[in-house]
Amino acid sequence: MLKNTYDMTLDDRKAFMKEKSQSGLPQLRVVLLVISILYGLFAILDMLLIEEFLFAFLLIRFGIVIPMALAVLVWTYHSSFLKIAQRLIVLVVVAGGAGISFMLIVHPDNFSYYGGLFLVIFTTYFLVNLDAAHAIFSGSLMLLIYIAGYIVYHGFFSVEAILVVAFYIGANIIGAFGNYQLNYIGQSNFMQKKRIERQNELLEERVREQDTELIQIEKAIDSTRDAVVIYNPQGEITYRNMAYKKMVRSTSEENDAGLDPFGDICKEVLEVLTWEGERELIVPNQKPLVLLVHADAVQDRNGLVVGVVMTCTDITARKDDEEKMRYLSYHDTLTGLFDRAGLDAELTGLDQDEHLPLSVIMADLNGLKIIDDTYGHAVGDRFLQQFADILRQVCRATDVIARWGGDEFVILLPQTSQTDAECVVDRILLSCRAPFFEGIPISVALGLACKEYEEPISIILQTAENRMYKQKLTESRSHKSAVLNALRSTLQEKSCETDTHGENMKEAAQFIGVKLGLSHDEMVRLDLLIQLHDIGKINMPAELLQKEGPLTFEEWELMRQHPEIGYRIARNTDDVSHVAEEILSHHERWDGTGYPNGLMGTDIPLLARITALADAYEIMKNGRPYKKPMTNEEIRLEIQRCSGKQFDPEISAIFLAWQQLLT
């Protein structure tokens, strides 16, 4: 709805008047030119009709009105004119009206001047774009000038004057009413134009905002990792973001136009409106990509499909992670074999009639505990991995191998008879004979059972396990002895302590044992302790055992660990476990400054005290890479000096007596 004149604000009125003045300049210039011409024509007419005051009339026209009109006409082309245009127009109009009024006063019966008067009034109201207030002021002022001039000139007010006044008033009323209508229409048009301009500005601003939003959306889509592609209703690609281009490994429009791995999905979506699923994308010279594709049809307000928007999320890494998690949930991370859960899952599939006969082999590694205690769990893990490799080499690709527990394994042999399974067992035992791990023979206890008809698989597994444990009981003792001998041989190779070292220690230790009145069993234990007291050094580096110079702090701290390692080895070997405590304590000192537990005096086991002195004697007598041999006298003095400190005083006295006998 258009605003009326009373709805305009002060700023609107100022803007309207400025525009009205600017738009009225062409009309004003025409009016001024017409006035100048008409006044010139009236002058010629006056020269023909009027003799009295002719000079005054001509002076008013050619000396005042016409020059003023022409001057104002020229001025309208200057920017300063608009600032006083309304007041100046009033002045010109009033001047023109005053001139005609003067002629009407002098010649009131000359009705030809009514045309000039009417022209001036209507010019005031319609042609020069005066606002209503200035127009009424101009008309009223011309009327007052006429009345005042008539009275002054004639001294009275005649009928002719009243007619002129009536003409003035009528013409002004008509002009004012018309001016009001024109002004109202002009204001309405101005407000309508202003509203249109504002709407245009809003539209332009909205267009700019939408352009900005589109740019931002496009950049946001380009910056996302998901591939986005848009199709038109004909299934043609109209937009693809950078992720899509990278995904299909194409950067040129020509290649893009001919490469659309999702065209079939688009056709389906145009019919069913939505699609979601996985799609594998083959990328040249790379691993195939697994994509999660989601596509939706775009519909207008009438439900007509106008396009398809499709997003593709690369889930290759997630799929790989899921596959790894699935693998890890069924496989042992150390050996790569199936774990307990994986075995159960495979067993469910194999426990069917078509896989019969189904043979089961249970395997238990001997000596893993000793290896863990001797070399540490890292070496024990490699021991398990080596045995797992042996099982892979022996078994078929269709067989199922699983790590049942810590050192236990299970093999499922589908469509394998008892006889064929026994051949597999023989191959496993044969494969374990040759390899040695860290100088230790690989020994395994095996149990076999075969399911040939319908019976619970749990019974077959239990049977195989029982047979395995039965074999383990018969072989475990001999294997531990073999392991112990292997450890002793390895230690001799790594260190400078040979059998002579043990024999020298044994000679001194037996003399001390006899003097102390040890029983036969204790003497046997002492002899075993002499052989195994340094077995813990098996885990020490060879360069450390053979080092000629003094040990560093770090090397000494490592060397101090060998009694504890020897203790763990002996404790887990049935034949020698009864000397484990003595092996642990053979570096304790009588005064409590030894290691590893700082025992003092008689708290140190007796056999350990004997071994400590015998070991020190052998080192002093034969020397080491880091220590020269000592003479018997030097040995005697050293033992005396350390008696009651490092060595048991009683054992020291017995040893010194034995040494005296030797000399």
C-alpha cells in the first residue's frame, strides 16, 4: 500500500523535495524560456496598443523580467541553484506576476493580461515544481501586490478590481488543488520508487549473501574429506568436489566426464529416491578403496525429482581396522596361530560329518619355564615362535593350528585318519630333533586322538590332552636333565670356567666337608652345587664373562643377577631343585655385605659358605683374564685377611690347614 503525504518522515520529505527540484529543472528552464519569449511578444503588442507608460512597460519587460528570467535560466545549470531554487522561483514568479498586476492596474479593462496572469499562476503551481507552501505563498503575494497597487494607483477599489481579485482567487484555488494532487501523486510515486529501490537493494543484498553462502558451501564441501557428487535428472554429473576428484584420481574435466563409478547408483536413486551401502572403488596402482555411499534424490515442492546428491565416505582404514580386530580376536598375537576363541570357531565348522575322520593333536613344549627363567620372556617368546613355524611347515594348509595355552598347542586335521595323524606326529618329533634354541634342544610332548564317528568333540580333545600329559610325565625329567647339561655346555663355551675349575673347587670343598662331618647326602649335594653354582651366568653376555679389565658399574649390576637366575633355573629342574637356595646364596658374605639378600653369618646356608671359599680359592690359584694367579703364600694371607669378613672363620681355618698339608 502506498504511503500518503503524512506518512513521510522528515528525511523522506527532504529527499522528495530534492528529487522534485532536480526533476523539475528541465520544465523550469522551458518555463523561463517561454516567459522570456512571451514577455518579448507582449512588449511588441504593447508597442502597438499602448502609448501611455510604454517606456515603463518596456523597461519592466526588457530591463527586469526577461533578463532576470534568462539569468535564472543560466543559473539552473550550476549546482548551487538547487539550494535556493524554491525561493528564487518564488521571486521570479512574484516578479512576473507583479509586472502583469501593474499592467492590470493601469489598464484594468485590458483582458488580454488575464492570459498572462493565468499563465504565471499556473506556472507557479504546475510547471516549476514548487512545493505547495511556496506556490500558495507566491499566489497570495501576487494578489496582495495587485490589491495594494490598485488602491495606491486609483485610490479606490472598483468592480474591475474585484473581478481581477476573483480571477486571482479562482486561479489560485484551481492551481493549489491541482498542485496538491500533483504533489500527492509525486510523493506517492516517490515513496513507491523508494520502496522498490529498497526492495531492489534487499534483493541485491540477498543475492550477494546467497552468492557468499554458495561460495562458502562450495568451499566447505571442497574441504570435507567425504566425496560429494551431484547429478541432474538425466543422471549427468553437474558438480563434484575436490575429494571426489582425488578419489577417482582425475583432475581434468575430460577424464571426469568419462569416469563415473557411481552412475548405476544414481539411476537407481532416480527411481527409488534413496540408496545406502558399500562400494569398492578400484584405483590404479593402489589398494582398492572401500566407500560408504549414501545417495538421496532431491525433489522440488511438487515432488518432482530434480537431481541426486551423493556422498562417499572412505572407510578403507576402518574396514582394515575391523579386519585386524577380527583377526586379533581369533589369533594369537605372538605366534600368528589361532587362539582359543579362534579354535572354537574353527572347530564349530569342522565338527561335521563331511570332515570325518577328524584327528586332534595336542602338543606341550618342554622346558619353556627354564628358558623364561634363564634368558627372559623375550627369548621364551622366540622359542614359541620357532615351534609355531615348525608346526606350520609340517601341517597342511587345510589344517587348523592353534595356541591352546601358554606352551600348549592344538592341531585339527580334517579328513585325516589315526594312521595319517601318527605320521604327522612323527614329522613333528623329527623336525624338533635337529634345531636347538640358544643351545637348548626343542622337546615336545604330543597326544593324539581321532574322531571317526558321531561322538562329542570334547571327548576327543580330552583324550588327546590326557595322552599328551602322560607322555609329558615320562619325558619331562629326562628333558630337564638334557636342558641342564646343555646350559652347562653353553656356559663353558661362553666363559673361561672349564671342568678344571669345577675339579679344583671340588677337591677343596670335599676336604672341608669331611672335616665338618657332612653326611653322604650333603656331600652329594655339595658336589652338585660345585657343578651348578654359576649356572646363572648362562644369561650373561660372553664378552662380559671374558672381559679382561674391571667391570663398569652397569656391568657389575648385571653380573650380580646371576645367583638369582641360577636359583630360578635350579628351582624349575627337579633333579637339582634341592640346591637352589645354595646357588642363590653362594655370593653372600659372613659380615652381611654380600648379595643378593645380604645374609650374615650362619644365616647363609653351610654348603653355600663352603662353595664361596672354594670358588674364591680356585680363582686366586688359576687366575682370570682380569686377575693374575696368586702364589700359595699370597692365597694363605688373603684367606686370613678375609676370614670373618667374607668367609666363615671356621671354614677358613679348615681350608688353611688343608693348604698347609698341600705345601
